[in-house]
Amino acid sequence: MKMSRALIPTLREDPKDAEVISHKLLVRAGFIRKVAAGIYTMLPLGLRTVGKLMALVREEMERAGAIEIQMPLVQPKELWTSSGRWELYGKELLRLKDRKDQEFCLAPTHEEVVTELIKNEVRSYRQLPLILYQIHTKFRDEIRPRFGLMRAREFLMKDAYSFDVSEACSMQAYQTMYSAYERIFRRIGLKFEVVEADTGTIGGSLSHEFQVLAPTGEDKIARCNGCKKAWNAELAPVAKPRFVMPGSPLPKEKVKTGDAATIEEVAVVLGLQPEQILKSLLIQTERGPYLAVVRGDRILSLPKFKRSLGLVEAELAQDLTGLPEGQIGPIGQAWPVVADYSVAGVQNGVAGANEPGYHWVNVNYALDFEAQTLADLTLAQEGDCCGVCQEPLSLSRGIEVGQVFCLGTKYSKPMEAVFLDADGNKKPTVMGCYGIGIGRTVAATVEQCHDDQGIRWPVSLAPFAVHLVLLDTRQSELVSLADSLYSALLAQGVDVLYDDREERPGVKFHDADLIGLPLRLTIGKKYKEKGLVEIKARDASFMEDMPPEDASKRIHAFLSQQGMANG
RNA sequence: CGGGGCGUAGCGCAGCCUGGUAGCGCACCUGCCUUGGGAGCAGGAGGCCGGAGGUUCGAAUCCUCUCGCCCCGACCA
């Protein structure tokens, strides 16, 4: 591609609305442009990068035995009522009506359509197993789209769905996809971690997330070096605190705390540490409200809460008590109380008095109140130990680029996607689903691969392998050399971006660094003076001058070596 | 959805408090000059100051409403 005829609008300054590095660089280097909040146009470089990733993903999907299809973005309401998710999905599901007032939604995911397809087309166990996949647009009306491609509303996703005759077979499909995902992210060249995860709105029994390690990641992950396991921090088992606070239990006493509502305010008013305050949260569930109690310095994990009570739905409830904020508590509470292990270790703590303006002090677990369930309910945090082996957990941040789920019969049962087994019995198919965020993976790659000057694409995703930079377009000798190198490389199947613009050298070098192709082939005065061209790796691993006829050999050597490193 | 911030030329910003002919840098166009790290000189073009209403002789500036964008927010019950 010749830059003089392409649309590669690079920017000298960071765009105002970008916060994270990948967003800034993808805009500045001319890969994407925003159309609306969370909605982007892919410019030529962005589209080529996405194309590289899609090709790689397709290759691994095919290798894993998955078959490509394409399902619609716009889907009828009935399909979503049949799975029960029309009501359940909430505002993220963008709903619309056609001219006949028929209701539709923009697909945030495709379980319904694919299950319906299998219901209609698969009758016999002989047609299974099956793994179908697509790479297609999804739409989720996020509360807060942000960070460019990282959390967009409209985005590309590779989603795959497996259909099997039994749990055991489904587990095999899960393993196959899990391995394919490992290969994909390894081939891209990313540092990532696979963590056990919650199943969220998708549902199901077992799930792993593929997390690209980056300080800007929105997810917290916890790894235990004892067990060699990793979890999303909201699921990581946390050991019971070993210490007990000093002193002996005192009789509880009601004190006036006025407007103090937050943990911090209450702590200040009473001159105590947050650890001594019991945080009570009212949780609405499908079995009615529960009062969850955790120590004031800890954060409740809703996934853990759901798991420990065997619940499907749980969200923070507002305004069920009519009490001002922060003044609810477990003592004399009508709702069932569920407490984190940390609560039992709090000696002479503080709890809301269920009465405006008052808190109880000297509250002690077992003496003053008791929980129906005592469990591990909080988000793992720095300093925690593993609940399985008691070794310390190490926390880091990740960008969730892929997730795999065992779905069981969550969709096939209600939607009656059944087959006949060898004995002629009707059985629901056992399903799994597997997603990779395409745009998010591109963004995550930039988060990991950049320097002060710009992006440093790995060969695997680079929109072009080589940036051919012609420094002086007025010297016909240089132009004809660059032109012939361009044609020669193209003929050898090398992707080349040719900077043939009438710009000064400084501009071209800066743009080349910003765009970040793996190799730069520079034609300039060194050729006039010594008959040499320059090859430089963007990652600064080498820079060499050589006669032009050696260039393509060197380029091929570099590319195949990189390919092997990650292949 | 709650809290905060910002909308002025393609991009990044100043001007607003204290109303009086709309500015700067980069980019863009023309010419000269320059070509291995975002050159220089000269000339030029480009704005319903997000939108609507109001106050005023007069509004980018003050007031009201609205739309868009960005940041923080489970909680601290």
C-alpha cells in the first residue's frame, strides 16, 4: 500500500477523549476513528490488523474442528423470550422495533439463534458433536463505554458454540477450545493468564477467562503459587483471617452517629479503623432479600455470594428498608443474614442500628447476632492467602480477551434443542460457548507492545510487515530503487507499506515509529553515498546497512524467525 | 442511573470570571527554500463559539433548558 494514496491520518497530539495508551495510539497512528461513544470506524491500518487477527483465529478454530457460520445481528424478541433472557438481560440489550412494530434486539451474543438452529436441524446423536463459530459484530449498550476498542458498544467477537451428546463429551470440546485459545494468544505473542471465572449472564457451570496482563486492565486476577492456580479475584478462595482482635467482648451499646453513613465517616466519628466496622449490604435475589455482612475494609464479591447460597440472581438492593444509607445492620434484622468469615473475627465492632442516626458499638459475632451462613464472600485483595493451600495470593490486573463456558443444558432445555440417542431417547444437547473479543485483543496487544514513540506490533498482528521509507522523493535514483524494492517485496508475498509521500525525513520517521511496523526499510542518502539501504527492527533488536539486493533475504529471515518464535 | 468536567477552525487549546468586530500552535493552500528525526521565510483560506430559548442597545462570555463527549462511582445500607 502506498501511503500517498491511502487514508492514514496520523496525529501529532493525543486525542482529548482518550485515557489509556492503546486508545491514544490507535487513534494517533490512524487505525481507528470514533463515530459515537463506543462506536468506531476501522481505517485501513485498523482493518488490516483486525484481518490478521481474524485469519489467525480462523486457522486455530479450523484446527480445533470448528465450522464457520454467520448469524444475524438483528434478532427477533421471541427468540429471547424463549430463553428467558429478554427480561433478564437488562439495559445492555438494545431493543428496537421495525415498521410493523415487531420487536427486535441487537445481538449482544448468539446463544439463542444458534440453539434454535440446532434445535431445528439436529435430530440424531449421529449428527453430533458439532462446534460452530462466527466472527461477527455484537452490540452491547454498555453503561459506560470507555478505553476505545477495549470497552466498545459495537465490537467484533469470535464466538463459538459446541454441541454434544453428554457432559463428558462436552468437557472434551471445552478442553479443545481451551487449548485453541492458548495457542491463539501464544501465537499473537501476548503475556496472558488463564483464570477461573464467574459465568455472569451467560450462565453455566464452569468458565475460564483469558486475561492479558496489563496494569490498565479492568479485571483483577489472583494467582496462588502454592496451588499453581489463578482466579478472577472475585472468585479466588480467600483463607479465613488467622488473627483475632485483642481484648474481650464488651456489652453492646447504641450510640448516636448522626449523618455518618459511609464506612469512613463512621470510622472517623467513632475514632475506629474501617476493619472494626461491619459493612452490611442488602442483596436482592430470586429468593428474596438477604443481608450480606463483610468487614469494613473488604469488598463483597457477588459471584461468591451467589455461589455460596446457590443463587442465580443477586444484585444490590436499593431502598428496601426506608433507612438512610449506611445505617442498616445485622442485629435484630428480619432478612436472613449471610456473613463473611472476616466478620466473625471482629471484636467489639460497629454495626448500623437499623434506626436513623444510630450505630451499635461493641458488637460481637455469635454474642450479638448470628448469620444463617458464614462463608468466604469477599474479593481477594493484596495480602490475602489462598483459601485452599494458605499460601499468599499475588494480585495483578488483566484485560479479559477471551472466555470459555460450559453451559450444560441451560439453553437447550428451555428451548427444547433435543436429539434422539442410540436408544431412541430424547435428550437435550450439552452445550459450551467460547468467545474472543477481536477489537479488545488488538487493544490489549497495543497495551503490551508499545514504547514512547508508538506501537511495536508483533509480526503476528502487524497490518504490514515492512515499512518502506523513501526519504527523498525528488531524487529519481532513490525513487526508482524504492519502487523496485516495493514491487519485488510484493511479488515475494511480503506486506509492505510504502511511504512515498513528499514529506521531510523527520515526519516519515516519526510516523513510522508511531505506526510501529516490525521492520523499517529506509532508502536515503546512505544509498547515494555508499550504495546501502538500512533495515531496522521496531523493537530495536537490530539495525543494519546493506546493499539493496540483500534486503529481501534479511527481511525474510527476520519474519520467519519471528513466525517460529510464536508458531 | 448518581457525582464531576468539557463542547470555540481538521487536531490540541486560549478567550468566558469583569458582555463591546473571535484568537494561538499544529495541520491545510500558494510561492521560495530545505531533505537521515515532526525545518525556515512570505502570503492565504478556514468558525451559526454544540443546539434552543431568555436577559441586554449589544452574548462565545450572564441565566434557563437541551444534546453530545470524557472522568469517577457496586458498596460503603
